[in-house]
Amino acid sequence: MRGSEFIHDIPIDEKFGISLKLFRLDELHPVIQGNKYFKLLHNLEKAKNESLKIVTMGGPHSNHIHATALACKSEQIACYGIIRGENFNYLSPTLQEAQNLGMQLIYTDRETFRQIRDRQDFGLVDASFEDSANFHFIPEGGSNQLGVRGAEEILQGIELTYDYVFCPVGTGGTLSGIIRHLKGNKQIIGISALKDSYLNEQVEQFVEEAYDNWQINFNYHFGGYAKWDNKLIQFINTFKEKTGVPLCPIYTGKMMYGIYHLIENHFFPKGSSLLAIHTGGLQGISAFNQVNQGIIK
């Protein structure tokens, strides 16, 4: 069965009566890691079929920027990355790799970045983008309808004998695809890496159906996007030591921390089976460790 070999048992104390498995999307593809493989799939297909260049957006450590650069290099598609920030005299490992792969990086301040993202007006940053007929825009995180359509394929071929399905939430595209795929079955819980409750509205717009079997938990963001504390880092290191599975401090670490906390607080009925989706994002750990004295082991 496609993907079943990437589903691993995660040991949980028997006293909780819970079964937990982890679907490691980070192992599915050697280059375009995790959920980005799926979210880019149909976006790349559109660009290639219509001979379009790709324009996308992200921060200096963005998994999406990194994955898009790799995918465009592989498919020989010209690509541009609009990067949040100014005066990048030092390129993060993510941006250095993206640039080496042929992505043209364009830097802009936070306010202009927000306006471009919200209005999709690329003329704000570069007049050459005003002729949008030549470009295919992929939003930050890869979450558009084509990205959601790709995320619907994540669980294809997986025998879903689980009561609960978990995934991290950033821009909402992956969660939306999973909800659409399951069509009201199972209980689906997204663990948000952000404080913003607007994600509920965004997912509702992507899903386009009034399913009532999903929720986003905002209790484990550790202060917001890219925020963390020593408790989270200790959990990530201990988890890897016990299971051999690396987690990132942005998304997957927060998700697994949240799942363990919920188990320990008896959120799930005894006998429940859980499937957590590891969405990748491991490329950002090296940059995180450069800034934070190698605290993730």
C-alpha cells in the first residue's frame, strides 16, 4: 500500500490505552520534503503546461521557498521568491540554497510584503511582474486551491483505521486537503503554529463544505509563529532520542508536544487510535541551530 511503509509506531505509556502512529512525509521524497511535495504538485503542473514562470513568497527560513526552488530546478521552471526582510548581507542556509538552485530572490520590507500577499500585486516590488499573464503565483506556504487539491492526496492509499488524524497548521492548506479527503469521517485536529484564529475561516473557505469533524487547537503555538521555549526544545530532543524521529521547532515539534500533552491529560477515550502526519520542514533546523548554539540535537 502506497505510503504505509512510512507509518511508524510511536510508543505511549500503556496506562493511557492509546495507540499513536506517525506518518513520516519527510521520508516520502528525497528532495521535495513533506507536505510541500503535495502542495506544489498541481501548481507545478499548471506552470509547466502553460509555460509560466512561478512567483512565490516566504521568509528567510521558509520550507516553502526551499521546496519551490528545488521543484522548479527539477522541472526547469523559472522562479522568483519574494522574501520578507531587507539588507540580507548574510543569506540564511535556506536562501543560499534557493539562490544556488536558480531562484531569483527579491527582498521587501514587512509592510510591502503584507500588501503583496494580500493583494497579489507584484508591481509593488518589481514592475516586470505587472504582466501577470506570464506568471503563476503560489502564495506563502503553498496554500491555494491547487495546493489544497494536492494535499487531498496525502492520505490516498492509506488504510484509515484511526479515530483521530493530526497535522500541524501554518497557512491551513494541508489541513484543508485532509478534511476534504476524509469527507466528514474521523476526527481531525490541526495543531496551530500561530496564534491567529483567522485560520478557522481560511480552512472553511478552502474546504467549501460544512464538515463538523475538524478543529484547530491553538494551545501549543508557544507564543506564535517561530516562537519557542526550552520546554519545547527539550521535548524535541527527548522525542528524537527515544524514537529516532527528528522534529522541527516550527511545526512538527509543536504538534507532537500538543498530542503528548492531550494524551497525558486524558483528552482521548481509552482505546483511541491516533495518526499524526509529519509534514517535514527539517531543512530549517540547521539555520535554527546556527542562531541558537546548536540546541536541537
